[in-house]
Amino acid sequence: MEKMKFHVAVTAESLERLNEYVKGEQDRERAWTAECQRKLLAPGMSRRVAAAVRRDIRAQVAAMRRTGEFGGSRDDVVARTVREELRERGLDREWPEPPEGEVDAAGRRLGTPPSQPLGAGGYPRRVSVKLPYDLGETVRRAAYWSSQDAEKALQEWAERWGDGRTVAVREAIRDGVPPELAPAAAAKSLSAPQSALAIRDRLRAQVLTTGDLLRAAIDRATDGRQPELPGEAE
């Protein structure tokens, strides 16, 4: 099956929880497999019959991964919770193809705050996951189209008020203003009132990125709930 690879920034705690969850799922799967083999592989069984038993157990495990009874690999876990996240947000549907080059454009998407946390206290870790291609395409398209209204409004905001404080500080530093004086210099160049800045912040919050969806899916996977092992509830 063709896969689509994503790289997502996460907190150190989120990555640790994800790794622990996946390890726990793999341990559960191995324990269930070992118990099935113990029950079904009888002493003296022929190699042909034993191979058929093991093959049937592997097929059951694969089916239980598909239904979510077992987590499988990290990719399996995240793919399952991505689907759940899309359904909960009403985004699990057919989306038109975005204009060519839009979802692959380099740099920060319009509306994503330049101060998006990436360092201490933010998202210092990276996770790579491979999703089934169709699912990955849905993630990319859903993020693009669901953010269109907010991004258009942010474009209009920028045309009216400019790029805002963070960009102004960066430009002041680039113009040779010492970093400690840049905020004051930037403040002189800003004309947007607080009410306009509040509107910009609300619009930014409506912009959905692929990273937002994947982080939400990872949080969903690690909320502490685990499905019961088959037979445990009996």
C-alpha cells in the first residue's frame, strides 16, 4: 500500500506517551499471540499443521489491527486516531484537489502565528508517521480547505493593518536595530488597534494545519484508554 509521510512537531511529553502507548500495544499483541500458540500448538503436531495454525493466528492479528483491537505499529495507531479525529471534526469526506502547488508551498502558512512554539515549553520533538496515501491526502486537503475562509480574512486583515508585531520586530532587527530595542521600534510602526489584533488572533485560531490534525490524533491515541484484550470481558 502506498504511504504518505508526515513530519510533525510535538512536545517531549507527547512523544514519550506515544512511544509508551505503542510499546504497550505491541506487548499486548505479543502476549495474545503467545497465548493462542500455547493453546493451539499441540505437542507432536506436524510442521504443516503447525504452520497453518501460525498463519491463522497472524491473520487474526492483522484483522484485529484493522478493527483497532490491537494498535500495531506507531503508523497504525496514528492512522486509526487520525480517522477518528477527522470524523469528529466533520472533515472525513471527499475534498476537491487544492490549486496546484498550494499545499506544497514552502514556509509558514498564512495565519499560523510566527511565534508558534518550537522550543522549550513548546514542540521540541519531531515524529515521522506514514499514513495510507488516501488518508494522508484527506488530511492535507481537509487542512487546506477548512482554513480557506480564515486565510482570506487574514489576507484582508494584513492588507488593512500590516503584518503585526512579530514581523515588525523581526524587520527592525534586520534593519540594524539592537534586539533589546526592536520591540519599542516595532511598536512605533504598528497602527492596528487592540480590537483589530484580537480579530487577527481569532482568525489565526481558525487556521487548521496538518500538524494540528496529527497532534490531535496523537493526543487522542494516548489519552490512557486502551481496548480490552479479546476475551477479557467474558
